[in-house]
Amino acid sequence: MIRKPLIYNYNNVLAHNVGNRTGISTEEILSYERRTKRIHESLAAEREGGTLPFYDLPEKKGDLKEIKKLGEEIKKEMGDRLENLLVIGIGGSSLGGIAVTRALCHPFYNLLPHETRKTPRIFFAENIDPDEITGLFDIIDPETTLVNVISKSGSTAEPMANFLLFQKHMIDKIGEERYKHRVIATTDPKSGTMREIANDLGLRTLKVPPGVGGRFSVLSQVGLFPAYMAGVDIDALAAGASAMVKRLNTDDLLKNPAYLNAVIHYHLHIKKGVNMAVLMPYSTALAEVAGWYRQLLAESLGKKFAQSGEIVYCGQTPIKAVGAVDQHSQIQLYREGPEDKIITILSVENFKNFLNIPSLYKEFEGISYLGGHTLNELFEAEKRATAHALVKSQRPVLEITLPEINPYTLGQLFYFYEVQTVFAGCLYNVNPLDQPGVEAGKQYTYSLLGRKGYEDVWKKEVGPEESDPTYIIR
Ligand code: PA5
């Protein structure tokens, strides 16, 4: 496993490369130095005061021990019968686990034979799509399944509905006693409905650390237990994050890539109208890291109110893209559409495999040039070519390079983006840890389903006529 630091390259966001309209000058960057020092100091004080516990997750060795102990206990109990791990959760409770396992497991992990995998197939029940959930019933045998239900609040409608459904599915087949040994609840250590249910049923539990919101929980038991069960080296993941803890422990803007990344995004957003932030890994394995990043940015920085109470309608729109596939879907827009995007390319220096493209069809000049090259060379060439084309069109491009996709580099990347996001919250002066905008929709749903205390919310809001039929075409 290569244990090297991520490389952060901001050459191509500089005004002398992409022009003044969409770029940032070195003087502009340096103008944030004093503010950076102030924010660094206040974040350090908050961290010290215990209000930002996500910062210290990489050092929580006890949590890793608990995960391993529980994981081994389950493997011993279930032995070869452990064929499926079903993770029930949504948003921050599932996106981290999805990102880690997709990045670090075999690309077709679930399709590998049991003897090759040696660890259970992994499924995530996130959505409440009845066809998808029925599909899961079809392929998940309760006899061979472990469920990990994850909910910090323990009352989010989607995971709770799926939890109830799978509980019935499992109990019908294996009975309540055996079911109880097949569920791990990851939830708040003290409070919440899920905690109460777990206590009542006597379920084994893991914890969502107090004060750590879902989208900052990938390096806690939330993201790490599913990863461990799928065979990921969670010590290396934590070690990578710890290395980033050290790297980011400086108030020197030019030496702190997370702060610099926040400053560049913030400045281009506020001063140049660059209101979209694309994350485009040139790697299929990292596609879901872009999904995780999208939620982290959107829920943390998309805010109506500043901390001062002023209305600000803040936040860049994060976009998930994947190279080279999205060259054939989105690059046309990124190059020639509005000048409102900053694109971060996630590069991988060393892939696990090299594939030589066969030299065939010498008579066809249109494809014969491919022969003799590796697929790796083609991937690299396409990435460089796309970045250059974007820069030529004066579109700001950042590049973050992972020496290799492995737990150590991934741990660095998660921590890097978490710190960047919290720092950006300070630049915008919004609270990156809350998500009040999600509340209204939740309350309307409760009302529509008749939850006690919410009966009238919907009627008061919408009245008897939800949509004027005049404007509906059938
Ligand atoms: O990041 C967040 O805080 C949210 O996305 C939550 O993780 C998500 O709403 C699920 O919440 P809970 O874990 O309470 O079920």
C-alpha cells in the first residue's frame, strides 16, 4: 500500500492561467491570510472545547477496537453463513459507507463468488422505493444476512420504514430470537427512538458519536463498520486521516490545502459568480466519493441565514461527475456554457492494473493508434487533454492526486474535505453543521402520514386543493 500524501495542484485556477474573469490571483489568495489565521484559531478553540468532535475521529483507536471486536464476534457466530450485509440508512448515515466500499472493494464485489470475496456481499437500503426494496427481499436471504441499521436520530422516516420492513421480513423467516442476533444498530449512544428499540430488543449497538452529524461521520463507526465487514483495512483508513490531521494543523494558508481549497472556492463564488463546484474523479471507484462530497457541501454550506441572522442564500451547487464518461455528457457544457463552474479533477497516479490495448486493425487509422498503448495511458491522456481544454476555455481547474486508491489515501481525502467544509462555513459565516432546510419537507411528510402532533401542518399549508387542475395536462 502506497502511503504518500495527496498532491494538491492549484495552478489552473490562477488568473495568469485562466484569466481574470474566472481566476484568482496570488495577491487575492494572500489577502485571506489574516482571516485564515483568525478562523484557524477559532476552530482550534471550538475543537478544544469539544464542539467539533469530528476533528478527532481519526485518533479514536477505541472505536476501531470495538468495530473489530464486534465484527469478529459476528463472523465467528455466522461463519460461512454470513453472505449479506444489509446497511439501512440515508444521507450522511449511508453515503460514507457507500463511498468507502465502492472505492476500496473489487468493482464487481457483490458478484464475486463467496470463496474469492471471503467477506459478505454488501447492500445499501437507502431509498424507500417499493420496487427496489421488494427487489432486495428477493435476493436477501434472512438466514445469511446481517443488518446494520444506522440512524443518529433514530427517527428518520426512510431508514425507519425500511428497518420495520426488513425486521418483519427477517422475523417471518428466522424468528425473533435469531433476528436479534442479526442486527447491529448504529445510533446515538444515549437517546433517540432507535436507541430505545435497541435497548428493548437487546440488540448489539455501535455509536454515532455525539456532536458528529451524519455527513461528518464517515470516519466513525457509521462508515467504518460496513467497511470493516467488507474487508477494508480500517486502521490504514484512520492512519491516512491522521496524517491529514497533522498536515492541516497549520494556519499558513499556502501550506494548508484544505484552507486553500476553501478560499479558492469561496473567492471565485463570491467575487466571480462561480456558483457550481464540480468534483470529477478520473476513476470509477471514486465516483461515490463525489456523491459523498456532494452531500457534504450541499447540506453544510447551502444556507439561507448567516450566523448573524442575515439572509444570505449561500452555497455553491456541488456536482458529481466521472471521467472519462462525463466527457461525453457534461464537458460540452463545462467548456462552452456559463462561466459558473470550478472543476476539481481527482487523479489517480497508480492504478492496480495495467491493460495493454491490442494492436489490431492496422489498416484503420482511426483506431490503430490505440494499439501498443495501455488503457492507463489513454485514461491519463484524456484527463490531461480535458483539463487543458477546460483551461484554454478559461475554466478554473483544480487537481487532487491520490498516489493510489487505498485506505490510507482515502482517509486523507475524507478528512481534507471535512476540514475544508467547516473552514468554508466560517468564510461564509454560516453554520456548516446544521440542516434546517431539510426540516419543512419532513414535517409535511409526517402530516401527510398522520403522525401525532403534525396532523394539521399540511392542511394549514396547502389547503384542500393541492394543485390547480387548470394547469395540469393529462
Ligand atoms: O448529514 C446529515 O446530518 C443528514 O444527511 C443525516 O445523516 C440524514 O438525514 C440521516 O439522519 P439520521 O442518521 O438521523 O437518520
